[in-house]
Amino acid sequence: MKKITLSLLAGLVCTMAFAQKDHIKPPTLGFNFTLTDFKTASDLRTIGLSNVIEAGDWEKISAMSAGISVDYIQGVSKNIDFATTLSGTFLEYPVPEKTNIRNGLLLEAAATARLKLLSDKYFLSPFITAGVGASKFRGYYGAFLPIGLGMQFKVEQNTFIMLNAQYRVPVSELIEYHLYYSLGVAKSFPKKIIPVVVAPVLPVIQDRDGDGVVDADDKCPDTPGLASLQGCPDRDGDGIADGDDKCPDVAGLAKYNGCPIPDTDKDGINDEEDKCPTVAGVTRYQGCPIPDGDADGVNDEEDKCPTRPGPVSNQGCPEIAREVIEKINYAAKNVFFATGSFKLLAKSNKSLNDVAALMKADESLMLDIDGHTDDVGTNERNQVLSENRAKAVKEYLVKQGVAETRLLSTGYGEDKPVADNKTAAGRAKNRRTEMTARNY
């Protein structure tokens, strides 16, 4: 069988040498569904083709192993095509002399010649195929000779249906005889024929500066330029010829004679977008300075009281009268609590009433109330006590008619002493309530 196959290959090669060059298939890609049959191939070897036909002992299609393949086909002549095929099939491969038959992927590559009885211009063209191939299954490699028959159907120009059956003969160990069937579609990709256009011979036209604008139409015939500017240059690329451009090295606009839009106040915002073109400003105010609504010299973005004039030292808010500050400081020194408690003593009422009167007299005032203790007792207890004492002062002022939103109470425990806690006098100074007036 191997000698017959080799003889057939030699015949095909000879035929290719004398083939004509018309109706040659262009590069073609094919995709196929495949079937692999080991049983029938084994029967053909053991009992012969005539006995297989007589017994009708062909393997059922459902029992064959299905796979896919890809073909690349190139015509050599009108009756011979050269094809390369790569196929893959998951199956149980009966590796010769091996008892451990296992499932795996069978990869096969084949290079074949197809001798067609009719050229591609016919709807139906039978062909004979023969070639060489190689396979891989798990760790086993081998070579084989594929021989077979096929049928080509042309369904439209450059599109074919291919039917192929091959008997694959092993030429190395660990390869088994098997039948290979494929059915698929192939598409040719002929080269496009580009017509050759012969350009007419044109007369020589003079262009001294070589800018593509003939001297007759070139306003700057000795300086390379642009056709859109009648042959004149434009160094800054703003569409205005250098001869007419007052700023030839900076791109600009025609209405400014080729110069950029001016920025009179040099604030980085051009005059066409600047609402205050003569006064330097910022982008977020469209070129105008940051506003100062109360004209106190502190701009609104930094002014805590943008509608009430005040100095920079008080963040743009009016200064609180010294008399008010002194009264609040005096009142803070006269706030008393029961020992170890946050209960206000009655002798604190007059001082706190004076503070409430000041707050109600000036609605812009706000008050920070801070509670402090000495270091007697635990830090946690002193923290809670200071918070509760500051809160008690706040609640008293609220009862006197001061809005709670104007009051902020905070306890600092023993963390901010003003005197030495080692002496009784120092501890007395550290047990204190501080009140600070502010208007922002």
C-alpha cells in the first residue's frame, strides 16, 4: 500500500510540472467538520475491501469521532490544487502496541495535492488527493500518507463546498490506519487587478521656489509658501501671510492683524473673555478681582462677615467692643459650681444674666464656653465633669433667651492648666470656666 501511495504522489508531481496556468485557484481558506474512523480502516486491512462491502460492515457515523479542520488551498494549475490541512479531534486513539488507550486530542497536519478532473469554472469537480502528513497524540508523534477521493461544488464565484474522504496510511510506528472524512466550506480570495493608468506628458511649468504654486500665480515666487495664500509663507500657521501679519511668529486672528487676542490687564484672560479687561482678576470671576461686598479690604472669599465691614485682624468681621469682652471675662470668673458637681450655684446667676443681656443686645455675637478642671481624680472623670459644667452654663443662657445655635460648649478636663496643680491655689485657678465672644 505504501509503494502504491508513493507512486501516485510521483505521478501528481509530474502532472504539476506540465500543467497549464489558466483557471488557477487563488489563495483559499476552508473550514470543515471532520469524522475519524479506526474500525472500518482496521477491517479493510484484515478482511479486504470486497468483504467489507459485501458484509456492509461500515462503522456508523454516530460511532465515529467528530472534529474540525482548517484548510489553506492554493491552485498550481487549472486541474491541480495544493492544500495544507490542520485538524483536531478529541477521541480514544488505539496506539499500536500500547494497552493504555486514553482519551486525548489528536492533532494532524497534512500537505496534499488535489488532482481535479474539471477546472473551477464547473459546478462539480471530482478530485483525487494524495500527500504526506504528521500527527500528535499526547506524547506520541508519527507520520502518515493520506490518499483519497473528493468532490468540489461551486455554489457561487470563489465559494465552494468541499467533500473529502481519505485513507491515512502510517509510515512510522505508533500510528494506526484510519479513515478521515471532511465536509466544509472554502472561500477564495483572488488578488484585485489594479488598472495601470498612463499619465499624459504635461508641459513644464516654471516654479522657482518649488512650493507647488506656479510663478504666474505665485505672489511670493522666490519664497516657498502655501497654495491657500497664493504661494506666500505663514510661519505661525494662523492663515495670515507673513507679509500681512503684524505678529508673524505668533498665531493670531485677522481682526487683530495676525496678533493674538490682547490681554490689557495681563491677568491671563484675554480681553474678549474678560469682564474687567483693565483690572487684573481671576478666571472664576471672568477676569474680575475677587469681590469685597462690604468694602472692608477683605475679599468675600476670605471674609467671615462679607456683609459687615471689619479689619483683617478679625477676619473681616467688626471688632467686639473691649467693654463687652471685659464684662464677659469678668462674668466667667464668677461662675461657681457645687464641689465635684456640675450644678451651678445661685451666686453665678447675676454674672450669667449679664452675659445673656449682652448676647441679646447684639445678635451678631456668638459665645464659646470652655470648662476646665484640676488634676484631682481620674482624667476620664475630669473630662466628663468639664463637659457637663460647660454644658450647664450653655443651658442656663438658653433659658435666658439666647439662641442655642449661638453657643458652643466644650470640656477640656485637666488638659489645659493655667497654674501648678501641686498647690491648692494653683488647683483653684485650674478649676475654671472660660467664655470667649466672637462674631463669626
